[in-house]
Amino acid sequence: MTGFYYVPSWFKAALQENPRAARNWEALIPSRKKEILRYFTRLKSQEARGRNLERALHVLSGKRGRFMARAWNE
């Protein structure tokens, strides 16, 4: 758990496979983690979850990109 929000098992598993993304996830402020987890809970389909998981891991790995209508920089 992160604060009062549940971290889905599929997201935990993806973070375990990507150590850099996991470190950057842990370094995020609690409100940003909460924002991401709330975003994930609103996804309606498996396809949307897959696309957004890929984007999240991309930016959490320190690469430039857009996720959640925001530009993420290294």
C-alpha cells in the first residue's frame, strides 16, 4: 500500500521487473503516487491499462515522455 491507496499487483509486478522505475516510483511525493494510482483505477479496459502501464514505466524509468497529460523529464 501507498498511503491509503492500493497498489495493484500488475503495477507492483511491472515495477519489480524495472528497478530504475521502482526507485523513481519510491522517490515520488505521496500526492503524485496517489494521482497515478487514482488514474489507473479509472481505466476501463485491459488495453487502456496496458498502454498506460507502458507509458508510466517509460517516464518512471527516467525517459522523456508524456503521461497523464503531463510532460515528464529526466
